[in-house]
Amino acid sequence: MKKFLIIAAFFTVVGAESNSPSITLYKDGYGLVRQPLKVQLSVGSNLITYPDLPDKLESSSVFLSMTEGEVVYQKYNTDIFDTFSYLRSSLGSSITVKTTEGKPVKGQLVDLDNRWLSIKSRNRVHVLNINEVVEVTADNPSSKPSFKPTLEWTVRSETNGSAAGEIVYISGGFDWNANYRLVIDQDEKEATLVSQAAVVNNTDHSFVSASLELVEGDLRRRRKGGRAVQMAARRTEAVASSGLQLEESGDFVLYSLPQPLTLPKNESVTISLYSDRRVKLERTYVFENNERTKSEEPLAVEISFTNGGKNLDVPLPTGTFQIYQRMADGVIFAGEDILPQTAVGDGVTLVAGRAFNVLGKRTVMNYDRKKKSEEASILLELKNHRKDKVNVRITEHIFGDWVIREPSRDYRKVDAETIQFDLTLGGGSSETITYTYRKEWQ
């Protein structure tokens, strides 16, 4: 009599590995995997089975391409072993159950639900809570159970010999994000830009010696019935050997790792996106308000540089941007922002926080509203307590149809709802600006 033993309380799952795959990662939580394989084919019909699949595989995306032979049939088998499925298949059969008390109960399995199982022996029916069961021995078990989903293909061949192929599929559980560090020099005029990519594998599957590509771009996806995305990219530039290789297509930017990388299951790996770059900075202190707003606050610190020139001329993907300030005795954290996608030639503007030593105060000195008009007089006071001079930008938002009267300083009209004052404050100095806006309507 054959017997099959289940330890119902504990299961050990060993993650499968894929060797030398090519993986293209997208920022929407999925990746395209191209897994090479070699098989021996015989004349006629051949069955190819592949069990090394991640748990977040999109089954409708899978296909197999072969250099020899013809793929005539594909099957995705999800009939895998679980305790209740096994017990349900044993209904009506003779089983032996060992409980937590160590007492065996033998008989015919006559009923089963998620909490209870009933075993009939002679004139008795033993009703056991499933939590009391630690071992089940079945007299007629199903043979060779499957523990992971598998893919099967039927391949027809006209010759004998080895053949190469590639399994292509989309899987969830992948992601990547760019992370930047801007370390500003003590004189605040230049900085070192460090760029990295954090690659995430949240599947139950390890990928060994993977060739990796990262895609920056927005792809449309149909989550139900999706098909694998195929992209033809041409290599246009090799960046630095210490970072990823840059490739560009018409609509996307791709970064290729120059050497294979192992992505362990449920882990993240950080790699260099570009070699460290030196950039020239501009620092501006911003005071921004609306119409009748009264405020007194430290000014926002805006740091900017241009993505262009010999030091920095590469596409910058979206990512978290951390700012550090180099001091005489080390480095301190100086703020954080999000960098949007930035093409070569575009400017980068980051808000690091608010300045302790550069202050602004806005006062509405007079406000007069009538039936068909409105008029307000504004006082802006700026103080620089730093020892060096600073650039200040005052942005005023005024809505509706307006005119500016009696400004004490030249301003620039940015758009229909915005005016801007630009000035430089010397170290330890202050400045006052006044203006009046007037609105009229029918």
C-alpha cells in the first residue's frame, strides 16, 4: 500500500532561479523577461516544460520562440498542490490523521470544510478541527504533485538535435526609481551630482546574471489580455563605463547595465546611473503671495542648474532628489525634492526648503472695494541677514483684469495672473517695495 505524508502545519518553499535572462524594467511595477533556453529535439512531437516562473507572471503575455521546430501548443498549468485540494481529492478514501496530542485517527474521510474534517471508523465519526491536525497519511494519494505553476509547449521538429529558444513574458513585482544626491560646495557655487537607480524585485524568483535594461517613458498598458511589449532601440551614446549605457528610441530612453547583475528575490539593488558630474548652481530666494495675503516668513530656497554642457548632457529620469551642503567639518542634509523627467538642454529647479536668514514680510496697506472696482496697496519688505549677497524673486499673483500703479521698482509681467520683481540684496541689507493694483469690471 502506497502512502503519502503531509506536514500540514509547515511548508518550505524554495524560490526558483533564472540564469542569464534579459530583463527590461518599467516604472509601472512590471518587467519584460526574455529567458534563453536550449533543448534537445527529436523528430516529431516534443514536450518542453518550464517550471521556473515568478509568482506575478502575466500568463497571457507568455510566448516561446525557437530557432528550430514549430511551436504548435502552449499550456500554462496552475494545478498546484495545496492542503485542502489534496484532502478534497481524498474524500471517500481511507486516511490516517495524527493530532497535536499525538493520537492517530484512522478511517474514511467523509466530510471537509475550511475548519473541520470528519473521519468515519466503524460506528463512529471523528470530527476534528483542522488546527489540531499535524499529519495526514493517505492510502491513495495523487501521484507526483506539482508545487509551482509550469509552462508546457508542444514543439514539432523535423530533425534531431539541440535547438535554442527564448521564453518571453511580462511579470509584475518589478520596479525601478532614480535617486539623486546633490552635494553643494562650501561656496555654494558648484556641486557634485550623484545619480543612482534602485532596482526592485518583489517576486518570489531570483534572476541570476541578468542583462538589465531600464526604461524611462510612459507606456500605455491594457492590464487584461495584455501582450508583451517589443521595443526596437538603437544605441546612440556610451556614457561612462562606471554607469549604465544610454540608448534612445523615438519615444523612450533606455539605460543598459554594461555587465550582468543578479536580482535576488524580494530584494532591491542600487546601481550607478551615471558617473558623478560637476554642475554650476544658481541659488534664488523666493517670496510668493496672492492678492490680499498677509505673510511674514523665511523665503523658499530655490536651487537651479542647466542640464547641458560638457559635464551634464544626459537625460535625467524622474526621481527623488536629496540635497546636501558641504561644511567645514562634514556634510549636512539640506532638503529634498522630486525631479521630473529632464531632457538635455532643459533646466533643473529644486526647492530645498526655507532660509533662516533671508526673510520676507507682506502687508496690505490699503484695500478699497467698490461696486465695480477693487484697489489694494501692497508693502513688501525683504531682509538678508546673511553675510553675502543673495538673489531674490518676488512673485505676486493677481487674478482678473488688473493694472499696476505706482510701483517703487520695475516689475515683469509673467502671465495674465502673475507679476515678478527680481532684485539682489547685499549682505546684511534690506529693501522695501510698494505697488498698487486696481481691478475694474462691468
